Amino acid sequence: MSLIPSPKDLWFVPLGGCGEIGMNLNLFGHNGSWLMVDCGITFEDSMHTRTGNRVEMPDPLFIANRHESLVGIIATHAHEDHIGALAHLWDQLRCPIYTTPFTRAVLSRKFAQAGINPPLVTVHPGETVEIGPFKVTWIPITHSTPETNGLLIDTPAGNIFHTADWKLDSAPVTGAAIQPALFQRLGDAGVGTIICDSTNAPSTGSSVSESTLFDGLLAAVNASEGRVVIACFSSNVARLQTIGNVAHVANRYIGLLGRSLVNMVGCARSAGYLDENFTLVDSSHLGYMPPEDVLAMATGSQGEVGAALYRLAQDSHPDVSLAAGDHVIFSSKVIPGNEIEVASLVAMFEARGIRVTQGAFDGMPIHATGHPCREELEQMYRWIRPRVAVPVHGEAMHMEANAAIAEHCGVPVQLRGQNGDLFDLVVDKVKRSAVPVGRLWYDERKRKLEKV
């Protein structure tokens, strides 16, 4: 098989994120051209780095060897597993990057730190842009970071709805609520293939709305006599806003502990978010303020060595020293593979008499996933009614569960595969191991990429 798509071809080739969670890199091929959607990283334990965690990313060899045919890159949203590799791999790709204002702000900061200046094209939800032979429409969808968009990718050979990461949230706190009519119209117009997030496919029911977390977080804070530290993902701007609202009602000052939080808050504000109930105090003031007045947000919810939460646990943070009676709240889930690190972190806090809350408080949720569970997947398949479903963004068990849901909902064809496979979306076939795949890691000491 030639690896140059003809005008009659419509191909999907994942280089990362298909058979694993993280490192998403998707290629779509048509009429001699390739379109890339997302370019992300993951973190793996390693003895080679100062922190014990090294940055890994898909090896882009296949598309780097064809970069003259790469007409554009689309960043669907601002999570590291979707955009974190762009600054590292830019020299091998060199084409315009299309994204929304918030994600552009995050990327701009990353590129400035790397000393590069790629062309960034701002696109707004609902807009349609022609990128080479691909006509792409940005479809707003709810997730745990602002301005996440699915993509309707249209060509003369067929069309694809790429969901990106998503959930069905009617009250997401930040950004617009899910719009059922929009997806129903997509289905009515006809969708050939859906490329669909599988992360929570084995989970029954539906995900919890971001708006439901306020009560649990407020109750947890109000039950605390000393300092409160809430650990969360810095990119979850809706969660940051909820914590700001909690601090306002609880009459506590907010401080940020961790560089990625400071950076993300700056990006969010530049894009028009975090305008209300989010007045910050300098982190250096938190240590001498009355404990009952302090509510700090911290990075490091996955137990990362060197992150703010780890330093608090070791009592080595330069700004804040926690004491017995203080309260650490994890408004986050444990990403599979990080269980030992998080348990160790919790044990360090508890050994010092510091209270730790995870999962829920008095039966009320304090974290919400950003990915769809079974009932949400069923709803999406019934709205879109595609001919073909291609599960991605998950390990084998997640993608198999997603395929089974699609079949249950009457989707005629389910194509299963993994990184390096070529999905022919015209004839509904998968060519196994059609292109080379692998991993690169960023060596901080040498400041260069190495093969894993």
C-alpha cells in the first residue's frame, strides 16, 4: 500500500493515544495531504531526571519524513497530553497550528519559553476553516478545561467527527454548556466516522457535573480549623473558579503554590476567565497569615517529586509550612500508574497530623472527571448515528468497552486498532502496523530528545 493518500482515500493514523492514555497524536490523510490533531506528552518514572519523572512523547518519524505534506496541526484543548509535545517536536513539523484563544495563550507561553515562534492561527468555536483539502469545523464540547472542541473534518471522500476529550455537562461552571441540538444536527446531516474518547467507557452511569462540586468543597473547607490546601489539575479552570467561589463564601484568602498554576491562571485571565471571586494574595504571604484565613491551591496531585504538594508533605516549601490540624484536599483523581506515589504523599501528611480528604467529603463529590461514562457515550452515538466508530484515547480494555457500546447503539461498524495502524475509513479496513511508531523522551540535562 502506498503511504500517499489519493483523492479517493480518507485515512486515520494514530501515532499516540490509541492503546494508551496520554501522548495523543492523530493524523488524517486525504489527497496527498496530512492533517495532525493534537501532539501530547505523558510522564514516566525515570532515574534520568532530577524529579524522577521524565517527559515522553510519540516519535513523529512517519510524519516528520513527510512534513512537506503536513498542511496543519490542530490543538483541540490545553491539556498536556494533547499539546505538551508541540514545543519539543516543532522543528520536525513546521506548519501552522490552529486553536482557540485560551489554548493559544497556553501554547504561546510554552513556545516563548522554548525560544520558538511558530505560526498560531486563532479559531473560534463554530468556525469552519479550510486547511489544505480538509474543511474543518470546530464543534464546542464540554470537558475539564475551557474551549475544548471536537472537530468535523470534511473531505470529498467522506467526513469524520473527532470528539477530542469530552463529557456531557449542562453546567460546566466555565464556558458554554453542552448543546444537544448541535450534535443532533450533525447526526441529521450525516457522519461517516466518529473517532471517540474511551477513557471512562468501562464506567457505568454518567459523569458528575462540575457545578455539583461547590457544596462538597465548601463543606470540607468549613470543617477545617487550620490552613486548607486543595490539590487539583492546573488546567481545570472551572475547578479553579469553583475553589475561588468557595474561598469567597468561606472568607479565606487564595494563594497559588506551583509554577504551572501561576502560568495557567495567567493564561485563563488573558482569555477572559477567572474574573470573579478570584483575588489572589502573594504566595510568600501565606506562611504568616492566620491559618484559618488561608486557602491555597497546589500542584502535584499525582505525587510528582518536586511539585508544590510534595514539598509541603516534606515540609520543605519556601512559602508555607503545614502543621497538625491543617487540611489537604485532593480535588483530583489518581491517574492509573500513580497509585503508589499518591499513597506515599498521603502517608507523609498523615504522619504529621495533617488531615487528608480524597474522593468525597461527607458523601458529596469534590472531583469530577472530564470524560464520558457509558450513558454519555450511548447518548453521543444516538445523536451522531455514525456508520463507523473508532475508539481511541484509552488502553485496550477502554477501547473494547467503547466499541461494545457503539455496537449496542446500532453503529454498523466498529474498527479497533492501536498506534501505527492505518484505518481506511472508505473501505472500513485496518492495516496493522502500517507506519513506524515509538517514543521519545526529553533529557533535561542534555536538553535534547532521545529514543526510549
